[in-house]
Amino acid sequence: MSPWHNGGISAVTLFVDDLDRARAFYTQAFGLPVHFEDPESVVFRFGDTLVNLLVSSSAGELVEPAAVGSSGNGPRSQFTLTIDDVDAACAELASRGVVLLNGPVDRPWGVRTACFQDPEGNVWEVAH
């Protein structure tokens, strides 16, 4: 068996320019408590996956010799959360001040989705 099938994705690190703004968005949009925090990062737990918001200026050593991409040049990622009711999730997101990019919409491949962005341009999709 391939080693890639053992544990799934345990953590995703998103590079952010404004950690305070990103923390506030994730706390408000998802209603999740902070799992871990230090001066350079804030971590939230989504089920078995950790989402680490890391200050861009501290990200270089993680990706060198590649350069950290700049924000503000369009989406740099999309993450999908599988949920039971997309419409209810969209109503909850709206009540928390989150503006949808699109949806809810029934996709041709049989999935109902909606998308929104965090302040750094990372796109989140809710799907069922």
C-alpha cells in the first residue's frame, strides 16, 4: 500500500500578511476556538485537520528556495468542507458577516456548493 493512504491531510498552512485580521475572520466565520497560537501563527482544528495561519514573513524557511507568493493577486488555494446542508451553512455564514463569492448552486457533477474568501484570498467551499 502507498504511504499516501495512511493518514490523510493532518495540517494545511496558509500564509497570511495580517495575522490579526485572519484570526478574527476564522474565529467569526467558522465559530471555532483557537487551537494554538504564538506570535507568528494561529491554528484552528477542522475535524482531524489543522489549519495553520502563518505570517508570510515567517514562511520563507518552510518553502525555500521557492519564494512565498504575494497576496492580492487572486485566489491561491481552495479548501472544501463537506457538510450536510449547504443552504443552512450559507445562512450561518451570512449571519456572521461572510460574503459569498457564489452559490449555493447545484453543480453539473451532482454536488451543491458555495464559496467564500478569507481576507488573504484563500477560497473556502462548502459542499454536499
